[in-house]
Amino acid sequence: EPLPFADPERLVAVWESNPERGRERSNVSGANLLDWRRRVRAFDDVTAHGFVHGWALAGGGEPERVEGVEVLGNFLAVLGVEPAAGSLLDPEAHWQDRERTVVIGHDLWQRRFAGAGDVIGRRVELDGVAHTVVGVAPAGFSYPFGGLDVWVPYAWPRSVVDEVWFRRAHFLRGLARLAPGASPERAGEELSAVAAALAGEHPETNRGYGAGLTPLHEWTVGEVRRPLLVLLAAVALLLLVTCANVAHLLLARASTRGRELAVRGALGASRRRLAVQLACESAVLALLGGGLGLALASLLVRLGTGRAATLLPRADRVTVDLPVVAVAFGLTLATALFVGLLPALRLSRRSTAEALVSSARWATAGVGLARGRGLLVAAEVAVAIVLVAGAALAARSFAALAAVDPGFAPRATLTASFHLPPARYPETSGVLAFERELLARVRALPGVESAALASSLPLQGSRWTSDFRVRGVAEPGIDFNRRVISPGYFATMRAPRLRGRAFDAGDDERGRPVVIVNELLARRHFGDRDPIGELLAFGREADEGSVWREIVGVSANERIDGLAAPERIEILVPLGQETLDGSGPIRTHTLVARAASGDAAALLPEVSRVLSDLDPELPFETVGTLADLVAEASLRERLLMQVLGAFAVLALALALVGLYGLVAYSVAQERREIGIRLALGAPRAGVVRAVLGRGMALVGLGLAAGLALTLGLGRLLDSLLYGVRADDAATLAAA
């Protein structure tokens, strides 16, 4: 469906890329985006949003946790959203000197404020900071993520545009509205030219960076296009198998009704009336089956979209609605009429007298009819082999992904994330004190074997990347993943350390600056040299202000961007030392607690109580286990395997029914002939071989056609597979 915005064809996603750093269509820096807004004339306006964030909402009822995104003030206006009440944000609301305002979601308006009109102008607190409600989003609107409650403008000081970090940090998802009459091609060329000019003006931050755009609809759904095409192809193949099977059954049934239809014709029924009778019989069966199928589909869609919501953009829009029902019934009736007319067309080619004589004979349904039914069965086998092979490939892909070592032991480990708001924890010392107290209390809980804090966990993607310089080495390290962890991380995660030591309590803001590097970094940048004791500093170039940190350990590689993604260079910084080079403290943390009993979920009530005792207004944002994290990393492959597996079982069952029905029917038709052959001395084994030979010939024909079709469709599957190719000989042979 088109995106539900005004003139959605004029909306584009804007992005930056840097081949040197392996970045393609990546996030945008704030300073660059504001420059694009001023300098690209083909854009009517440019805006941006951040990522999902949780706030403690107070005002209008009991405090609760709400989710939303930080945005530029013009975000909703660029999308063309009409508020359900009030107004949109001020286009300049993202500056710190403007009033703090918020637009709330329609569901939050109904749930917390009972849909009251006087909500406009009310003051609410988000993480302790007062905001004025200026508008309510329309019902059903939740962009760019599902389940959003608030859209909160950034609060940047105007001086930030001159700060290096604001141009260096790429943390925004940009989008733009094309100017009237401007084409995407022209806008893309102008955007690239502006990006090139900025690279010349700011070489220290923009070197190697280009920019481009993608239609917003394609940007939103593009990643799932190929899996959905595979699913659509599987549906079409299964429909073909079903049609072939029903056509075969109706042909067989019509051949047994030849005398009945001939008598009707002799009594005055026209061929047209007989054809209508057969078509109506098919339509009744099809409508009964179609109605049952739609009822089952409605149930499965409600169950399935919940599971697929993390993978499928706009999953809330997937419903069995009127257009879906119309298309489903249209296809059902069309296929029913098509297969129902086959016997009628065959009947229309024969005279009534011929039909009466033919139906009185024992013998056969005719060579042409038998050949037609045989080809239908071969087609069923061909389609079944495609789906069976696809399911087998998906199963092998999932097994290969499940065998990937994530770099830690996921069993019996609870994870819970939280955010310390600057309004209540303005000082670094307060943040560090909270972290230490939380860890001490959680570690003291009965049933907790160990606990640690981390700025992010493996498999969650890169949150903080930078460059680094090793003392005495000319070439810098580019675009490594930087994470902050507390002492106890390796013991809690059971992540192996290969050399050196782990962080301890002495690695705090008063201790000697230290880091731990992963095996990939040690191998690439030190080769056979032992990196322990070497010094590195963050940043592409080191100067007199650089903080040199000693490498005290080498850890095994953990999968950062996913199980199927390549391993990344990573540097781990101890909690408390992340501020030594002038950056602020980490405010978003994930608590990891390993259960001594093996039941991670049993720890949650006591861990939540500890957090509530420390700060009653600070609930956990997300709660899960490391096992959930690993399972989510292979969710797409698991769903693909399950769906294709279910389709393959259905197709195989239908093909077996069709093959059995054809062979059984042909044997029944030839019963008298077989009896005569046996009476004349034909060996029973020879009769069995003849029957099996015909069946196996159809199977062989279907297998050959199915194998060719599978190889032809291989390119559609290849990009969805991990650890196996679509033309894998062993998998195809097994199928």
C-alpha cells in the first residue's frame, strides 16, 4: 500500500555512504543534514528522526513508561500529517531556546487522557523535564516505528552546529520532501554535489562521504521485498498443485459420469446447460473451500503478524480486509470455473450417441484423457519438488545459522535495559554512583551468579563507532565498534578471554586508562606481536589532547551485527572511563544477570524491585534473555523455514494424492485387461512392474521439470540463505 501521507511519492529517505568505512545508505550527521536543508533546492524541506527511546511520563495520571522518537521540529509537517487535535510541532522546535513541546499518539490520548479536548496545552513531564502538549497524532499513525506514544523535538543548543562531534556523529535517519516538479534524479544529483562540496569544506569529518536518496516507500519495505516474493511464489506454486489435483479429480469423476451426462443429453439437455451444471458443481465446492480457507487465514494472520512485526514493516496493516477477500474469492472462482470446464469441454467434443456407446463399454477413459491426467500429476510432482527443495534449503540455512558461535553462552541469562535521564542525573558522578549501587545490589540477590552492565550487547548492531590510532603505527584503525562494559562482563556473558586480564574495580575514573581489544583487531593490527601493554587512542589522528589507553586483554570475537554478519573490530572500555576523552557518561545501559539455577526469568521480580528501590520512576525499557536475543537473530530464517516447510508438506501430500489417484484409477479401469493377461499366463511381477513403471515415469518427468525450475528460481533464494547455496547438490538430491 502507498504510505499514508500527503503526496507520498514526493517523500524520499536521504542517507550518507562511505566506501572506505564499508558504510552504505547509513545514518546522517546533524550538521550535514542541516546544510542539506539550506542548500539543496530540489528539496521542499528536509527532516530527521532518531531511534526508539523510552521516557518516564508524569502528568495526567500515574507515572508510566512511554515510547517515542526524538525528531526535528518539522518532522510531522514534512510527512504531511494532519493532527487529530491541536497543531504540529514548531518547525524550529528542536533548538534548545524554544519551548519544550510534544505531540502525543492517538492511543496515548485515549488511554491516559480519555480523549479529552483540553489535553492541548497541558504540561507533562518526560524524564523529569516539563513539556507542553501541542498536538495529537491521527489514529493509526505510528511512524517511523510501531507502537509510538510521543514525538519529542531534540533540544540542541544553537552552538552545536559549530562543534566537530555534530558533524562527525552519524545518528539521524533523514528524509525529505521533493519540491513540486523536482524529480528524484535531479534531487539526487544536487544532493551528491552538495555532499561533495561539504567534503571539501570539512575534510576532517566528511572525507570519503557521499550522499544519496531512495523513495521512502522503497526504503520502508525494500528489505522484505525478496522474502515476500519468495512467499508469493510459494503460494502460487501451491495453488498450481491444488488446481492440478482438483482438475485431475474432476476429470476422473467426469469419466465415471459419462453415461449419466449422455442420458441427460439424450433427454434434451443442451451442451451449454451441462457445462453450466458442471461449472456450478465446481463453484460450490470451491466456495466452501475458499470460505473455510479465509476463516483459517484470518486466524493465522492475527497470530503471524505478531511474530513477524520485528521483520515486517507496517505489520499492523496486514489484515484480511475486503480487497483481500475479493481477490481470494475471485481467484477461487476463476480456478474453479477453469478446472470445472475441462470435463465440459471434453463432453462438448462428443456426440450423444458416441457418449452413450463409449460409456457402456468397459475399458478406458481414452488415451488423450489419460495422457492429460498424467501430465497434471507430473506437474504436481514438479511443483512439490520445488517447494520441498526450498524448504530443505531454508532448513539447512537455519541450521547453519544456529550453529554460529555468538561469542557468549546465552543460557540462563536475564537482560534488562534502562536509561538514566539527564534531568535527574545531570552529573557524571551521579551516573557512576547509580551504576555501582545497582550492580552491588543485584549481585547480592539470592540466585544471581554474576551480573554486569554494558552500553549494548552483541547481536544488537553497532551503536558507537569511531577510529583509533596505535602508538608507533602509521596507519589508523577505521570504524571499529566501541562498547562500554563493567567488571564482571566476561564472567556473566561467559565470553572467552584469550590473553591478558579482565576489567576490575580499579579500572575506574581514577585508574590508569585501559581497554580490551577483540581477537580480530589484535590479528589485523598487531599480527604476531602481543598487543598486551600497547597503547592506543581514539580518533583518526592523535594529538596532545589524546588519552592513551593501555591494552590489558584480548577477548574472543563476539557477533555484533548479527549471526550472519561478518565479525567486526571491537574495543571494550571499562565503565567509568568512557568520559576520560571528554565525552559524556553512558546513560543507556543493559543489565545482564546470570541465574545460578538456570531460570533467568525467575530473577526478574527481584531485579525489578532493586531498580524500583533505587529510583521508583525508572522502569526497565526492555526485558528479555540472551537466549531471546540469539533466537531473534535467526527469526527471519526460522520463519522462512517454517512457512516453506508447511507449504512443502501440503504440496507433497497433494502430489501423493494425485499420483495415487491416477494409478489407482488406471488400474481400476484396466482390471478386466489385467485379469485376462494373468489368465493367459502373464507373471504377476510383470503386471506390477508395468503399473509402477507408469507411475515412476510420471515421477521422473516431474522431478526433472522440478529440478530445472528450482535451479531457475535459485537466484531468488540465494540472498536469503546462509551457509548453503540454492544449487547445493546434496540438498537437491535429498529433496
